[in-house]
Amino acid sequence: MSLRKPPHFVIIGAMKSATSTLYKQLEAQPGIFFCTPKEPNFFSNDEIHDHGLAWYDALFEAATPTDLRGEASTHYTKLPTYPHTVERMKAVLPDVKLIYVMRHPIDRLISHYIHEWSMGIYQCDIEAAVQRYPELKAYGCYAEQLKPFIDHWGMDNILPVFFDRLLKHPQSELDIIARFIGYPGPVTWQHDMKAENVSSERIRRFPGDQLLLRNPVATWLRRHLVPQTLRDRIKNRFRMNQRPQLSAATRSILASEFDRDLVQLGNWLDTSLTCENFRQVTADNRLHWNRR
């Protein structure tokens, strides 16, 4: 079965690297259609892939014939957790454009930890989590995650985007992304749009939190019936009040491990990348693949 309305582009990651913000900015442009859910994870997650191709095809049914269609599933660059993503995607979307957003790998790791902590998945502190959960490091090894995609689609069909560059030059980066996916007209970065998927509240989920904390009726009752001091005391039990800090020793070990991966990424981009210079180099330069 072939898709009637296949996506023209897919944001494939990386997790906690402003992919949700980029998705919202692209979605705000007329003529760009994102499926619902924005992260179908169809090619990665076995239980979702089992829904079948007709299920995935139906996600784009509401798009008009002239819309540029897209989806954004960061699970697609989560090796080794989802090992069949690339083969499944290549079989269905052989010509799709792929966008990969990269952030300083240690910053990404910390945000990843905060996300999993707030979801109630990680119960330990960040130092223990680094030892216990290998995905914290694996998902930030960008060259390792990209290599299967480069092997199957080639560099011309993959756009490298960097978190710090997107923050520093949002409009010009959006222009480049729009041209890459084939958008026919000008695009406008919406500066008044709230950043998406930010872990600033760092509220841990717990059984019944949807009913007690995220329900508008419960919110009204709390505000009118529960004293502020008691509300604050209860909320602090579930809040991460400070961004977690890695020890100098752990940070040094992580930097050495990530630097080995960044050597390959830097070679592809014809630049030298390390954890030490990552933010400055990626913010100050529009990096392109070295196709020599």
C-alpha cells in the first residue's frame, strides 16, 4: 500500500532540543499541515506501527492538496530503543525531507532527565540516572543517531539545525528550514508565541494528578478554598525547585564521551565540535554538510 498523502517532511529529533517550538512555528505558517498527534511515532514504536499503514495515512487526510504535510516524532532518533525506525520509514517515505535539531548534548541530557523525572519515570537524582539510564547519553550522540538516516537518505535530504542558532537567529533559520521543505512563500517567526514543551515548572506527575492539578474545576476549588501557604507546601512536594546540577567529575566524563561522537559530527559539518565550543560554534555559524 502506498500513502495517498505522505508527509513531505519529518522533524526526527532530537528530544529536548526545541523540536516542539519549531513545530509550532512551522504550523503557524499558512499552507503547512501537521498531523494530529504531532508525534505519531509510527515508524518507531512497535505497538503504534501495528496499527497499520492505513492508520498513518489517515493522519494526513485533512490536508489540502496544496499543503506541505509534516510530522514531528523525536522517537525516530532514539537508538537503540527503537531499532526498526529507519528501515520502516525508508520503505514508506523514500524521498521525505528530514529535519534534525541538535542542542549541547549535556544540556539536552539535563532537560531529558527533568522531563522523565516530571513524568514520574525517573525516581532518582541526576547523578544516579546518568549511570542507570543509558538513553540519557545515547540520544545525545548525534552522529550515531544520524548515521542510519544519512546512509539511507543522503545528506541532501537531511537538514542539520542547532538549538543555539535557532535562539539567536530565529527568522533566518526559519527561512532556511522553509526553503528546505519546499515552502513556496515567505515565513514569519512568531516572536509572541510561547516556547513549547519547556520543563520550567518541573512538576512531577502522580496518580490522580490530572484530576487534582490539571482539571479546571479542581483548580478553581483550590484557589478559592485552600490557603495559599498550604497550596505552596503541597506543590513543593512535587516540584523540582532548581535545575539539577551534575558534579564536575560526571560532567567531565560525559564531555569526553560526547566529544568522541562530536568528532564525527564535526567532520560531516567541516568544523571542529566539542562540548566546550558547541554552543558558540553552532550559534555563530550556519553549519552545512561537507559533501566532499
